[in-house]
Amino acid sequence: MIKALIFDLDGTLAHTLPAIAEGMNLALAELGYPAIDETRVYEFINLGARDYAKMALPAEYREDDARIDALYAAYNRNYAGVYMHTNTTYDGIPKMIAHLGKKYPMAVNSNKQDEFVKALVAQLFEQGTFVAAEGFRRDRVPKPDPTVPLQLAALMGAAPEECAYIGDSDVDVRTALNAGMHAIDVCWGYRPEQVLYDMGAEMVAHSPEELVRIIEEFS
């Protein structure tokens, strides 16, 4: 039985990729590196910001920690100026969240920087929609480590097996499995449906309406 929900943010609740690409290309230009296109961003958007910086570098520099750290810092500065360009959710998400919020406590967990997660959730949803919104901090191990999802489950008063972890990527599936939670995913985000099933997703929703039905069937 599902008693609580944890949502990923990027590619699950909102299409944040354009702003993420914009912030990285500003950082790359600042440091004299070539730009990347959104197609390449799809390949590593779920890895966490520092690994995103690593993979955005030209291949010959991806083992150079000093260059990675410099680009990561530049990305944080530049993304801070553009991340609020993500000012709408995917179609159908507000209605879905309003419906589910009447039945389940909900939280957000992302590998995006914590301060950006909190500000975006505050911009996209009404205050009090989620019990908590948690992103990556330097004192945390990013997903697929289960530490933060397990803390969120405890905060919502649910055992891990009573939680659905809802995301759009292989990282989210691994996070759910590592935490002992139900891996329920969506295919409107940044990974193909078959990748999600291959990683162990229990169900994959094709629309917010279908996601509601899946969650309620599990409950």
C-alpha cells in the first residue's frame, strides 16, 4: 500500500532542461569552452550538477578536477540568473498534484542544487503543497543514494515500502530500489520508457492522469 509520494523535479514535474542548458552554456562561454546543445544535455541531466559540469567539458578535460570545479562554480553562478525561467509545470501536473495532495503527503527530491529546488517548487506550486523539497548539497550524497528519500519518508510518517518514488530517469529508478520504495516513473521526461523498465520500474505512466490511476491502484 502506498501512503506517501516523493517526486523528482526535472523532467517529472517541470521541463527544466532549457534553463539548465542556458546556464551551462553561459558558464562554458565564460571559461572559453564550446557550447553544448540540448540533445547532449539529455544524456547527463540527471547526474547532479558537478557531474553535469564534468560531462559538459570537452572530453580531454573530464578528468581534470580543477577545470571541473571551475566550471561547476561558473555554472552555479550563471544558472542562478536563469533557473527561474522555468515558470510552468508540464501540462496536467497542477491538477494531478492537487488531486493527490488530498490523499497523500508529498515531497520533492532532486539532484538539482538545494536552493534552486526550494525556489522553483515555491514558484511552481502553492505553499504547503509539499511537506519538504530537498535538493543536492555538498554535505549530501546525490541520488541514487537513498539517504534523503528515506529521511523524507520518515518525515511523512511512512515506511519505505509505503512510499512511491516518482521520477523520469534511470537514476530515479535506482534511487527507489535502493530505498526499498515503489519505482513508479513517467515517460514524458528525459529517458525513454524502455530504459525505465529495463532498470526495474514497476510501472511507467504516459500522462498525469494515468499516474494518478497507477498510484491509486497501488493504494
